[in-house]
Amino acid sequence: CCSGDNPCSIVGMQLQAGEVAVSLGTSDVLIGITSHPAPSLHASIMPHPTLEGGYFVMLVFKNGAVARTALRDTHCNGSWQEFDNLLENSEPGNGGKLVMHVLLDEITPKITAKGAHREDESGAVRSSPFSSAEEVGGAVEARAMAMRLHAARSGIAAPTRVRITGGTAHSTQVCKVFSNVFGCDVAVSSLAVSDAAALGAALRAQHATSAPDNTQPAGDGEGSGALTVVASAEPGAGARYSALLPRLANLEARVAAMP
């Protein structure tokens, strides 16, 4: 029978329970595995292609590369190196300042109110920009926190490792933000996502014809190529972001209610 690229990518990556895969590209996508899914309007939840009783969750965020590129052009003179430099000099948690940049209708959650939506460290709404470092750092943190927030709401809590792909994965500073927000290591794979889908399709064909019932396709848990840890969380960083998640949820709800 036919299969899709996302189920095959999960098999090709040999994504393990407790891990999440994050793709930072034109759109930003998080995929994780759970045996206790919590359906919502924002998450796509489907049966796992090979794990009996398992499901995979997919979250899609539309304001990915377009928002980061706009920030680069506005605050970094069009330079990704300056973008990374600002991230390196921003403090984890952004001093309690939150910022969401919405250039396109957002999917997770559904937001149509375009623009930059900010709250200062006291939680007060702010219309004027923060410093360049706070705008860039806050936006990258907001994306990572939104992924963590909505993954937990969908049945994926406290991942033990983030596998990151996509164009922005080349930024060690972005990877560092994600490791701090999720409180775990971030690793990159030597295998492209498209190759992972092809490998997964082949493994599923092998599984369908030769594997015993209720077993996964052959693999060593690192099937999508060599994994390299590129960032590790700073001590206490995950807890710091845990305290910010309720504020981000409130900010999302407030902006989602705007016309």
C-alpha cells in the first residue's frame, strides 16, 4: 500500500520514544512519539507506522524562516553571522521579555493578527521594539517554547533529546536556545530528511515482508546517519523556561483572540 513521507521519515530516523525531531525551515515542524496522545485542534496525530499502540504527533508552525529572515534583515544588517552573535549575547529567558513575530497566518495556534506581539518582564503589553538582541533572542526562544508547550499538550512531555534539521540547524546558537528551552541535548544527523524518508520506506517494505508482528524495522536507533550532539542545556535552564511557559500560553491566547 502507499505511505507518506512523514511516517517513513520517522522510521528512517529511527526516532525513539522520548526524542523529538525538529525541522527549522520554511515552516517549523516538531514530530514526536507517544503512547498517550492528547488530540487538539493544532496537532496532527496519527498511528505510528510500526509501533503497536504508538502514535506520532506533528506540529506545524508557519512563521519559520520568513520570520527569522525578517529579523535578520531588520536587526542584523542581513547577516546570519550577526544574527548568531546577537543570540550568543542574549541571556537565557530574555530577562522575562516575550516577543512573537507573526508575518503569516499562524497554524499552531491559529493566529491571524499580523505583527510583533510583545510583553515586558512584568507581563505588560509593549508596542515598541526591544533591543536587537532581545528581539532576535526572544523570537527564537518563543518558537522553541511554543514547540515545547504544544508538544506537552499533545502528549509529549519532557523529551530526552531533540534531533534538529533544516537550514537553521546550521546555527549552533539556535541549537543552544533549543537545548536550553527543552532542557536536554540537541543533536544533528548526517542524513538529510529526504534521505530519511527514502530509507524509512525501504525499512517498512522489509518490515512488512519479513519482520515478526509488533516489531520495529531493523535499525540500531541511530538509523538516520551519525548523530552529533551540538548543544547541551545549561544547568537550570529548563526550569527557567518552565516558569515562562504559562506566560507564553497567555500571550498566544491573547493574540489568537485578536481579529
